[in-house]
Amino acid sequence: MAEVHTAWGLESPRTSLAPGGAADRLGLLAFALLLVACASSNDRGDSPSTRGEVAANGIELGAWTTLDSEGGGAAVVVGEQTIAVGLGGHAVIWDGARRVASVTGTSISPGRPRVVGGRVAWGPNLLALDAGTLTSLKAAEPLHMPMDRGDVVRTYAWSGDGAWLARSVSTHGGHARVTIHDGTTGKESVIAWAGSDLAPEALWVGPRWLAIGVRQPRVVDLEGRELATIDFGDTPLSKLEATLDERWLIGVELNRAIALIDTSNWAVVARWEGPWADAAIAPDGAAIVGLELDGKLRLACVDSGGLRELDTLTTFGGAVTVLLGADAIVLVGSGVVRRASLRVACQGAAGSLTTPDSGTR
């Protein structure tokens, strides 16, 4: 049984700077102005655009709002709501800077959350945003066996329409497999991949296909038949994520490169080297944000299928996950969620400035 906790009227913590007394007020004022001009605060970043200005490079980054993630390691945005989710089925919902609800279930749920209709889905958990209720697809959970002989889930991934749930598990004896499950019942439909390598950490379920981030990334249809291999990297991928129309896919090779993949032919059309911890692509495919291992955020436009790096947005030590909404950027790590508005003048992978009607993930 899931527990639901609501708390209305809570405000995010505020910080203030109060100067001490001094005889020379003009000297203190000049010193304070110098500090403001030179400091690189974690809540303001290290770029002029983080103050809400439109920089010469076409980036408009708003002020950051810091929220408690309550142990969550991933998040999604739905309008002004920010929902942080965690491995144990816990989720906390923020409306702007107000914490409005939290729910706690029992299902282990590694993997990235996705917005499916009016629900946030992560692992076998489904959180209804209107009622704040949490349900779980028990049939999608692995069977528990004594003496560690059962399967251990590495990650889950939902399709955008909620029809399918993919699951990657390590099995006893050093084997691994990826299965596809019915999104309504949780029952296993097909084994999509099996091998003796590490269980893949990165999965993405498209409209008619599943991308699997093994050493040589593979694409299968939803009946498990192989469609293609993706020629990128020689280590398992740490993330796969697609645009809203799933025309473009990015793959992250930890500490090495980000690949931009054309799903019409599964070709890698651009490669961005760097010490990456994570990355995200905008819902309309116009921009990619890369998060380095030290917390540095770098931004690139996706112009006619190529990458054009613009700027370093900011640096937040401890950040481990980044996501992009239609007009927002979110960072998760060190027990907090940071959110800011973000607008970038990019043409996009399809050569268009159009923005989709819905950018929720």
C-alpha cells in the first residue's frame, strides 16, 4: 500500500546577505559590488545568461530554484510542476517552489521517469498527478529468490504512450536479459535481448522499436526481432533518450562521448567528445545539454543534424542527472533538484524553430 503525504504552503529555503556594521560604508559598498561582480555562485552559475539576460550567443537562462529531492535521483517536469522520483518508489511533487505532495511505494525502480498521459511512470510505478495516487505493476517486478539467485533489475524504460515497459536484469550466473512487458498488466511479452555481458543500463522504447545500450547498441522491434545495430563506442551506454517525436536519439558513453542518432536509418550523425556524466536532448531536438563529471553544463545546438557548441551554462558540483523540457532545464544530485527556465535560439535537427505543443517527459 502506498503512503500519500501532502503539505501545502511550504516555501523553498531563502538565503540572504546581511552586512555587518562598519565605519566606512562607502568602502563596504564598493567591496560588496566587487564581490557580486566576480563571484560564481552555485545559484547563479558562471554565465551572464544565468541572470535572465539574453546573451549574445542566443541563450536565455533564468534564475535557479532549488528544491528538496527527498532522496530522488531523477525528475520530470509537467508545466510548473517538478516531480522528483527515487529508486524505492518514492516521489515528491513540487508546484513551483511549493511542495504539494509525496508518495511512497515499495517497488524498486531504477531508470528514467516518463510522463504517460496524466501519470508519471518510472519502474513499475505509476503516479496519477491529478489524485496523487501511486500504483504498481507487480507482474513487472522480478521474482525474489533465496541466496541471491533471483534477477536484479538494472533499469526500466517506458514507451511514450504507456503501452510497453522494458526491463533490463542481471541473472544468476553472470547472464543478463532485456524483456518487454505489457504496460497495462506488467506481464512479460517477449525477451528482446540476452547475453553474458553486463545488463544494459540504457534502454529507450520508441513507437515500434526498442534501443538497447549494450557495447554495440542494438535496435529490435517490439516482438524482439533485430532491426539494426548502432555503430557507436565500445562500452555499454549509460543513457538513451529521444526527442518528443522520437525522430532523433542521443546515446551517452560515460566519460567519452555523446552521439546524435538518426532513427530513420540508425546512423550516428554527430559525436560530441567530453568527460560526460549525463546528457539530455530538448523535446523538439533543437539543443543538447551535456553534464560533465565535475558538474559543468555545456550546451550545443543541433543544426541540420550537426552539433554546434554554444557555451558553458554553469557548474553545479554533485549534479548527476540533467533533463530538458520545452522551456526548462532541471538538474538532480546531492539531495536537491534545481530548475531554471531555458530558451535557446537553435534551428534544430530538422532545421526548424518550431516548438511542440507538449514538452513533458
